[in-house]
Amino acid sequence: MSRLDELPPDQRAALSLLLRQRKSYAEVATLLGISELAVHDRAHAALAMLAPRRARELSPERRLEIGDYLLGQQPGVAERLRTRTYLTTSEPARAWAAEIAAQISSLAGEHLPEIPPGAPNAAVPAARPGPQRVADLSSAASATTLPAAGAPASGTRSLPSSRIGGAVLLAVIAVAVIVAVVLLSGGSGSNKPGANASTTVETASTATKAGPTIDAQITLKPPAARSGTVGVVYVLSEGSKRAFFIQVQHIPATKGFYYAVWLYNSPSSDLPLSKSPTVGSSHSFAGGSALPTNAGEYHEILLTRETKAHPTHPGPVILRGSFSVR
């Protein structure tokens, strides 16, 4: 017998309304004549009972976050991507989520959110001893306010700063969320890296509960085998919009230079995507930006070291990988 059948009737009813009928906490509270908090607490208590041993391996805050993800109760695509990113980095969280998903699949059906796979160890160079998981980037689970990258204006080659963390990345590619992304102005209407920026965000409606999908996972490798730098790029999509998310570890701190992400075919065919945040003592960063509509025309993605404020071509390559939007 499934543990679902052993739940108290009030907890099972809450799960059924949330999952089978795809109601919100507030809607279920109205139907049952109880408070929204009571619905929330009953649903999360039920999830903890469905996989009690693995639940104890997580903090209460993480259980609540993952529970809201599985129940379809997170407010937007940004929150869902943050949770997806965390699930790729934490084996205990992913195991608990998978066990819960198996238990509630009969209620949720095809609407159950995907449990993403963990990031592979394949990005670790063989010459460097010891485990180096690219996904172990705690910064990827927290949001900052750096501007997102946008499509360059006609006739310019902008290199906007990337947003950090899953909490903000896919706001630029949600089907119903339109973001007027930041273009870094270099003066006279041109768009150059490193200049001042401003942001305008217009939300048309809430995003779909299904959330973005990972279309491609690209391992980045250093040109020199002795380098310990490792990285991975995810290509994500929702509807017709695409974005990339990059995670890098064991990379030198930036001092007098910065890192940039490019799409590349040849010395005469390249496209700047974004400028990395400052890299400090953690020797790691994570972030991403929207992909242009012609991204599929390029065959490589590069992470380069740049010293010029307005680079016209990629600088020294730190990491590279074969690029595909599928």
C-alpha cells in the first residue's frame, strides 16, 4: 500500500485538491473553509510523512521550498528555476523530491514538475585529482540584482553583465513575462560592457506552471590540460524563448580583467553574450542571459578573459565547448 493511502483524510484531501485539481493554497482554503496557512501546513505535513527518512536529511526551509515546487505553488518561473538549480546540486534534496514525486504521481499526473538530474562529474579534468563537482555552486541558489543580458542593438556589439543565480535567470524567457533587459550604454546610443545600466520589468501574466526545460547540457573544457578550471552550460527554453545558464569553478579571481561568454564559429564569426560578475575568493561564479534568435547558427561557446572595455573579438580562451540549442 502506498503511503498516500495512509495519510489522514484532511492531509490527503489537501494534496488531492492541490495536485489533481491544480488549485492554489488560497483556492483550497476557500473550498474547505479553513485558513490558507492550514492548507499549507497540512499539505507539507503530508509530504514529510510520505518520505520521512529522507525528509530528516533536509532543513525545514529546504523541505518547504521543494514541497512548494512539487505542489505547483511557487509564484513564478524564477522561483522554480532556483529550486531546480538547487536540486541539481544536492543529492539528498533530489532523492527526497524523487521519492515524493513517485508517491504523488497518481494525483498529479502529467502536471508533476520534473526532478532534474544531478550535474555530472564529466566536467572535471582527468589530470586534476579529487572530486570537483561543477554543480556545487552555492551562489547559484541565491539571487542578486545584477542586470540580465539582452539582445544587442543593431550595429553594436554589447556585452551585458549576466544575472547570478536561478532566482532571476529565466524571468527573461518566461512565456508570459516580458523583460526589458538591460543594455549597457557606452555613450551615443551604443551598447558596451561596463557602463551604467537601468532595468525595466513588465509582467504580463504569471508563467506556466510547467516551467522551463533543459534542452542541452554542455561541458566546458580548458584549452590546457593542466588547468583546473571546470564549467558547464545549460541551454534552457520556455515556448519560443531560450536562455543559457553557466556554472564555473576553480577559476582565477578577477583583478584588472573580467570573463566574457561568446558564441563562436571562426575569427570572423562570433557573438558576445554576457559579461561575468566579479570573481572573488570563491573562485567560482554562476549566471546567464537570454540567447539571441540566431544562437543555433554558432557551433562553439567560449569563456574568455577580457581586458578591453569594449572587445570586438574574443580574448584568450579559458573554457570552450561545442554549442547546440538542442
